[in-house]
Amino acid sequence: MIEKRLIRLRAFLRERSVKGILLRKPENLRYFSGFTGGEGALVVTADTAVLWTDSRYTEQAAGESGAWYAVKNHEGSLAAAVAETIRTAHVAILAYETDFLTHSFYEAVNELGELTWEGIDTALLRAVKESHELTATRKACTIADKAFAELLPYIKAGVTEKALAAELESRMLLLGSEGKSFVTIVASGRRSALPHGAASPKVIENGDFVTFDFGAVWDGYHSDMTRTVVVGRASEEQRAFYETVLTAQEIGVAAVRAGAVCRDVDAAVRQYFEERGVAAYFTHSLGHGTGLEVHEQPVLSPRSQGTLEENMIVTVEPGLYIEGKYGVRIEDSVVVTAQGCEIVTKTPKKLIELV
């Protein structure tokens, strides 16, 4: 697995006429070397693959990455160690992660030998998932599904959003999750109109929409799911509003397939909202990839230039938000297939009324 990833990484560098790359982002360290420790750097060239870390992690790194990397202790100066590896490999142009390199680290390496730096985006190298990545994501989704099913009896008037978030996160941990995918969103009543309304001390009331956006982690891979429920009986207006979002979500899922242009998938949902006269209430992109990070490539948005490929994972999460009133979002994680997609978040999407 690591050997194949190294081959792809080196081919990626050759295509860009770059002879070496520095990787420091933890998700890239894990993906390209297997190393899960808290501090380190990879330097990969056509002939060299070195994992620099410190004395806390050298034994761990050797066990996780030693078959493919020379594991070395930087002895307190990571920048100097990286610079020495680059000099030894005669690298004049060094690729780096545009979304992670700090200016201070750049300066520290440059002080030890002037380089030409070329920022690159490695995200697409992780976008198409291997079989074990799909398995890990399915497991994370299963944990989240089970935890949400166990949470339902606790969702009632008089309970706070924070209490529900704590209960949900606890149940995911007890079911085997390594942690939460991101800050758990629990937003009720007027707060449900906040797309990223992290759980607050607000008390749930009868008649509230309550939106839950959450995920579990298994073997480093993140799930992501959103469900919106009603405490008590839904009004006819709430039912119609919810059904509009549900239909949009089903349209989005139906548009996902290998070869589909990402912005076209997003556009299919926006067109439906335009026809319903509610497009102004849809204020974010339709979805994003997941993996070792909860937000990865590809992105389903009007600005996306990408095309979906088989075994990519994306979320489909349309929402409508009326400020000062309420909001609804419904989200699934799906695996792209040649014929369409596999929905890997299994919690039913029919409106749940908790009475």
C-alpha cells in the first residue's frame, strides 16, 4: 500500500518536473508513510524517502513506516535535518503543501541553503479511495448511525443542545469511534438556521426543528452525516419545508456518478431550489470529500473544476436556512460508483417527529 502511494507521489512530481517534496501535514504523513505520530516531516525524492521525527516517535515510526522510509531523529532541529536531506539529494526545486507550510519553517530551511519552492496541492492524490479506506469509512458511518439511533429517545423538550451533543459523542466513543470528526453541531429552533450552529446551552422546546451534524472516526477515516428532526408534531409548513430539502437531497444523490462534473451535481440541486423559489436560502456548497480529513477533495460547488471518479467519497448536504425562523439540512456520505453511488450513511431520512 505505502509502496504504491510512493510510486504515485513520485510520478506526480515527475509530471511537474520537481525532484523533491516536503510533507508535514499529519494526514499526508499518515497517508504516504503510515506514520501516525504527532511530529515529523517526510522528504521524498526520486531515490530517497526519509521520515524525520524526534526521540519520542522514532520507535513508533520505524514500526509504522520503516519498510519504506529511512527513519531518523532530527535531534531538536527539524529544519536543519530537512535541509541536509535536500542538499544530499541535490534538490534545487522543492515542492511543498500550499495549505500547511508555515513561513517560519520556510525561513529556517532557506537559511541553510537557498531553494526554489513550488507549492502544490496533494489533495487529489488522496481523493480516490483504496478498498481499506472505503471499509474504514463505512465502519465510521455505521458507528455514527448506531449512535444516532441510540440518541433519539433523549431528544425531547427541556434538554439542552450541549447535553445532546455530549450524549451523542459519548455513544460514538462507546461504539468504537476514535473521536468526533469535527465539532458536533446541534442547533434547535431559530438556531437551526445557523448552518454551523455548534451545540449551545439552549433548551430544546416543543415544535423545534433540531439539526444534528456529526461524525465518527475509524482507523483515521471520518464519517459525516446530518439529520434534522422535530420535537413534537411538525406543522404543515414544517413538513413542506422539510420535504423540499429532502427532495433536493435525493436529486443531488441521483446526480452523483463517475464522470459527473462536480459543479453540475451542485447545479442540479440549485436548479430545483430555483424552481421552488427558495434558492436564496441555500447558502453553501452541496458537498465535499471525506477521508483522513473531514473536508477533502473533491468539492461539489459552483466553482469546482473537478470531475467525480469511481471510489471517491463525497457528501451531499443541501440545506435551507431562514434567519430568525428555522433551517433544515439533510446529509449523506456516498461512494461514487460507475452506475451512481452507494449511500454509506444509513439513518432513514423520512422526517422524524419525536412525541
